[in-house]
Amino acid sequence: MNTRTTDHRTPSLSPAPALPDGGQLCAPYAEAVLRHAGRDWLRLNVPGHAAAPGSDLAGLFGSRITALDFPPLLDGIDLGPDTPLDRALALAAKAWGARRTWFLTNGASQGNQIASMVAPALGRTLVVQRSVHSSVIDGLVLSGLDAVFVQPSVDPEQGIAHGVTAADVAEALERTPDAAAVYIVSPSYFGAVADVRAIADTAHAAGVPLIVDEAWGSHFGFHPGLPANALSAGADLATSSTHKLAGSLTQSAMLHLAEGPFADLLEPLVDRAFRLVQSTSASALLTASLDLARRSLVTGAGATGGSIAAADRVRRAVRALGRFTVVSDGFHAFPDIVGADPLRVAIDTRAGGITGHEARRRLFRDHQIMVEVATDAAVVAVIGAGSAPDTDRFVEALHTLPSPLTTAPAGAGAGMLRLPAPGATKLSAREAFLSPALVVAAEEAVGRISADTLAAYPPGIPNVLPGEVITAEAVRFLQRTAAAPNGHVRGALDLGVTRLRVVA
């Protein structure tokens, strides 16, 4: 198998974007919805607000929002031949270099579930990065696939998982004769970019497709200062959380299929799975926002360059002031990382005398600044492609945080919160999820098989999977996460993670 790797110091960057063609200057679906809303309708259909100007929704959001909120299956928008929706999807596929694109209105989670559901047509076992988003594990529950997990590299100082190498994937494939596909994450929540090209070559040499959860890289490929996107690096299927950094509305996303060796087999399967999990009442607002985000990315390379420059200013200021450090400055130590997303600004707060959780809480409470996520060690700020935030305000607020703290925040006092090693796998995710289960006290669950997915959220990377043995280390990690400011454990039965569901 080809296990070529790339020097992390020379990441694969996007080529200079070509000038958009005339079609990319349009947003056919969004424009059709806008035209439709401009007519004098008597609306005796769903949605029930009927775009009434006196409704509570119109009073809160403005009448334009309700006027644009149409149901699906309308002539001239998404019903009939060569509709505006068809044209919008074709433009998106061209923009991302895909054979075909699907618009999703239940987030990238929906795309991950679709990708997992089509894999059984290719084999019985998914070779999957252990630090995937919990929606991929949900997909394993839906599909019934077995899984062979590839362990990511872990930064023990930061307490974060990065990615996997082509060599890691090759080793897993060699012991998985019934492999259906390889499933990885790139970029990571902290912006670490994997060597997608080498991993794609390795998967293809073994006769299986590569699926990439590119939720955090929907903007990749649209500016020469950004990494290339997964499809251009050889991925066969990529989930794109377009709302994260590409500018569409929350909960909107895309799924892209490459024009590759598995396209003929995958396309009808993906289309069927899409219809299985997509709402029959998909939001016109979310769909229109995807159309507009595509147009903005294709035509807005200059604005995206400004966003990259803004993120660079933050990193330069943090380095110059010396109190905090930049997490991505340490990426060179990890062989699985070949690049970094410049729009992700991860700041190690520990050297500045404050935990990431407490820094996030105080930035929110005292400075009205929201960052994306915090860990014990860091905060992560993101700058959307095309946005121009007040970076001076963020840098100033960050450096006015107290140091050292005079009182410890909730959840502190037990040292650095490190990621727990996963417990042994005893059952498939589907078997464990559907088995008879018991709810027991957390301390009694140690050594038993979990029936649930439990993930510190965000980022939503599962720390315990259905079918895995629950360890004391995992229980301590999840309880301390839940006790931290803004801490949350997705899948927990209660806020404090005092009870767990185990296989009976």
C-alpha cells in the first residue's frame, strides 16, 4: 500500500482561485425564493405562521423572515425540470469540485449518518478514526457496521486529539479483510489538517473509498492561503458543515461526492440514504443560505484573504505579548499533521494563569466575546471566511483576564484534564445500543459495557462508545468536564454524569 506522507512544513495549499464563471455569480435558489416572497400570496398551506405580518415570529425576526419561509415542492423553485434548486446544486458541485452535491438541513451530522449508512454496500467493517464526531458513531448504530478504530495522535499537554497517518490506516486495513471504507476527520476541531492525499492513496490501494468528515473545512480550496479541500486530495465522499466557517445559516451543510473510482456505486446509494434522513419539510431559509454561501466563497477570495489576515494578526499579537501561546505552533511535533487552518485561532491559556474554561466564561460574561470552544488548557476562536471581526478587542480582552486566579473555577483542583484512553470494545455500536440496558450509578458502571455514546461537547468527539467498556478514567473525565464552566456531556442522562446506561 502507498503510505506516502507529506512534510508538515509544506502543506498542500489551494491553487489560486480562477475567476468565477457567470453562473457562479448567481444564487438561483435564493433568488427564486426572494422573487416568490415578493408576490402577494394568500397562504393557506404550511408553515402555519402563513407569513402573517402580525405574528409573534414576524414581530421578533421581521416580516422578511416569515415571508421567505416556504415549504418544499413549489413550482418554479424546486418542482419541475431544471429548477433553481437543481441549478444551485450543480453550481455547488462545480465550486467544490464534486460530481454531485446534496444540500443538508440537519447539519453535517446528517451527512455523516448518510455516509455511514451507505458503507454496508461496500463491506462489513468501517476503518474509522477513533476521534470522529459522535454523528459518525450514530451512523454505525443506524448501519449496523462493525468498526476497526484507528487511534489518533494525542497532545497530552493540551488534552486534544489530532489525526491519523496513512501508515496507521494501512495497518488497520491489513487486519480488516472485509473493510467497507476508511473514515477520517480533517481538519480537526483545533484546525490540524491530515495528509488526505496519502490516506486516499492508501485506501484506494486496498480497494476501498475514503470518506472525510470535513465539517470544519467547508471553506478549504477557495483561497490560495487555505489548504486544499478533501475532494481535490483524493477523498471520495466529504461532509461539509457549511454553516461553520463558510457563512450559511446554522444547521445547513452539504455532502459532496467526488468523480472518482467509487462514484458510480456510491451516487445512487447516497441519494437513497439522503431521502431516508432528510426532512420532507426542508427549510427554504437554510437551503437559500447554502446557495448564498457558495456564491460568497467563489466570488469572495478578497474578503477571505482579509479574514486570514485578521487571524494572523491575532496570532502575531499573542506571540509578541508573550503571556499566552498559540496551539498550532506546536503542530510540527505530530507526524499526522501536514497543515493548519489559518482561520482557527487556538490559544493556550495555561501559561497566562487561567484555564481555558474560565477564560471562556469571563470573556463571555465580562467582555461579551464568544469563542467557539474551551478545554482545560485552551480557547479556540474561529473567524468565518469573509468576516472581519474586531481582533484588537479580542486580544485586549484576552490579556485583561486575571492571572493567576484567586479562586479556582468549578471542576478545577485535580490537575490537567487529560483525554481518557478508550475502553476495550466488546460489542458493535448497534448491538450495544439496541441491547436491553440498565441505568446504574456512575461508579457502578465502571467495567461494564456502555449502551450510549458519551462525548464532551463541543467538540463532540466521543469519549465512550456504545459497546466499549466504561473505565474509571473516562468517568472522572466526563464528570470533571460536566463540572467545568460551560461544560456539557452529550448523551449523558443527567448534567453531572452521575448515572450511566449500561448493557444489561
